[in-house]
Amino acid sequence: MALAEAAVEGVELENFNKQIPDLIYSGKTLYNKFKSGAKTYPTANVTQRPSTTAGTMSSRPAFVVPMRIQSGAAITQGTGDGDSLGRGSGSLWISGDIAPIFLFSACEITYLARMATDGPKRALVSVRAQELKNSLDSYLRGMEALFQGDASGTLDQIPTTAVVSSNSGTGAQTSYISGMNNANQFQDQQVIQVFPSIGGTTRGTATISYVDGVTNTLYFSTVLPSTGGATAVGDYLMVNGTSATSVGSANSSIAGIKTYQTNSTTGNVLGINRANYPSRLSTPNINLQGNFVSPSVPFRANILIDRALGPDTEEAESLTWYTGPDQELAINNLFQNVVIANMQEVKGENSLDMVKKYMPKTFGGRELLIGYNATPGRIDGLTFATWGIAEMKEPSLYDFGNGVTTMPVVDTATGGYLTSSIFYYNAALNLFNSNMRSGVYVSSCGIPSI
């Protein structure tokens, strides 16, 4: 009887592909741009001091953003024949304030996992060393998502066209939401809160198992929360830990680009009531009403900014377009026929490749920055010179004291310790924009099929 392969499996050597692919989405485009294009200012936290009322305390802001918001000394006309010159006026300066928001992420590794991957003879990678890098990357992706927001902690709102299915499966597919606006706003193994409305009462939390950015689907390992009603279209999915008191409320969460890039004249920004200063704390808007972007959009944007600040303003010269891949494709489609027409003049015997390798890097002569966390159907013109980061703690490993960054995990059942260790990445920071009229945003853009 022949010696079959099954008889020698016990002495066969295993071989592995030494290139380990990473199947997880990674993106931190906007965060990196803010770090390089905007200024970072050190700041403390909000503190208390005695107020004018005996026995009471008042808050002292952590970071103050001053601005000249109203001009004065306006022109008037007279006869010069002994009439009154009139009373005078002057400029008005005000200041807003902002506080740093604390952000954390944790990575926990068991003792066996560390020992089993310690050294090249045991594993292809050292799990702890690799997870230090992976965890930082994941942490920055989470910050990138919040940098898109409106200070409420909202990551996305479930569209009316989405399919919400709770407790319809098992394991990693216990529940799912398909048809999100941008699933890349979320992360694998992320705990999120669900709110029926901004300022409402939370329905509870759910744990995402996998994020599919291709089909814009979120898979959950838990049942979707149902306090006050089942999770449904129109609900808001928010970062865990936010208070969700109101859209744009001061210090509820990271004040992202939608906090400042809005045409609203109501609500608060930097703790200032917009209604008290009509238009001065608003950003010009071009609403395309579902139409595709056109070549005139950059010129329309220039005109709106010049109307707001005058043609001599310097800040707007550094305007950068920030958008997602959907509008990158729409902008590319504007020029594709021109590229084809120009290339038809090239002589040769072979058919020409009518498609360039990459899409445009500029739009209207300005840098075109593409972020896969950006809101579909929206293009933001950002003047990074007027933006800043108020930073109390830069993203780094959490220090438990005396340089210790890893701690054992307490067993709450026995009071002892688990055979696991944990480390955290943390930061305390926030974004601000001192001149909201120097930017522009294009909304309700047509989205090409992808």
C-alpha cells in the first residue's frame, strides 16, 4: 500500500508568505493637512476662578480666539457750511473660546499572545511592536473622522435610503446597516452611540465588527439599541462618550470643519451667538442643488470670498479644495473630453490611451486635497492660514506616571490581575477657525456613479 501524504503530515514543515497584507482602510489626509498647514498653539484646560458674586466661581476659557467683527468710522455727507460733523464710531472686537477635547483609544494584549510572538523563531511579527504602530494609525483615523464634524460628535446620519437590520444574524453579522453616506467614518470594533435626534436621549450603544467602505455597510456584533424606539433611518451615529447636547454646541466634541464651514446665522460657534453678528460668523455657500460641479465653481467661490472680505484679502490666496473621491471623479469628468481631443492630434500606429494615470491634483488652479472621510456631495474651500489647533496634549502614548505606558488589567471579579496588559493613545486638542468668511463650501453636488 502506497505511503500517502496524510502519513507524513506530522513531519512536514509549514511555510508562510512573509508579506502580510493589511486589509483595513487607513486614512488621515485632513488631520495631516491641518498639522502641516495650520498653526498649533499650546493651551491649558478650562479653569475656575472667583466671580463677582461672593462665594461663586466662574469658568475661565482654555483658549481664546479674538477677531475684529465690525468696522466703524463710516462715511457721511454734509455741506461744510457750519453743519455738524456728526458723532463717531469705531471697530468692534470680540473673542470666542474653545477647550481641548480628550480622545482615547486602548489596545489590550494577553500575555500568551506576547510570548507566542516574541522573536523571529516564534512568529512572523512581534504582536506588541506591530500593535503599537497599528493602534496609532487607528487612533489617527478616528481623529480624522471627528475632524469632519460639527462639534456634536456625529460621525454620520443613517440615510432615508439605508437598510437597517437588527438581530437578524449571528456573530460578526448580528446586525447591519447598509447604504451609509460614508462607512469609512467608522472603525472596526468601535463602540458607537445612537441618537434619534441631536440633543435627544441616546438609544444606547452598539459595537461595530467590520466596516465595508466599498458598499458603505456597517456590520455589528451586537443587537442595535432600541431605548425609546428601534434604531432607524434618520438616527445619528456618534462617537462613544459625546454628550450630543446640540449641533455645534461648545466643547461637546471636536469642532470639525462643519462647525465653522456653514452658512447658518443661528446657533453658537466658539461660544458666540451667531445671531448677534449677522453673516460675520458664516461661510459663503454654493448650493448646486444636485447638479454636477462645473468649471465656473472656482470663479464663483472667488467672487463670494471677495464679496465677503474684499479683493485685497491675503488669506484666501492660500485656499485649498478638500473633498472626497466622488467629487474628485466629477471634477475629472469636466476635463476628460478635453484630454481626449488633445491626444487625437498625436500621430502613431497604435491606438492612444485616452485616460491619464491620475485624476487632477488641482481645481481652478488651487490644490485639490482628497480625503476618503469627506462627506459625499460636498467640496470645502479651506484657508488653512486662518485655522489652528489648540493643543494641550499631542497624540501620544498615555503615561501612567514615571514614563510607564503599559499597565496590567485588573480582574474586577477577584481583585487580582488578568494575564493581559493594556496601553492607550491619547490627545487633548481642538480645532478653531478665526475667519469663517475666508472659506467657502459647495453643497448638494451631483455624485457620479462609481
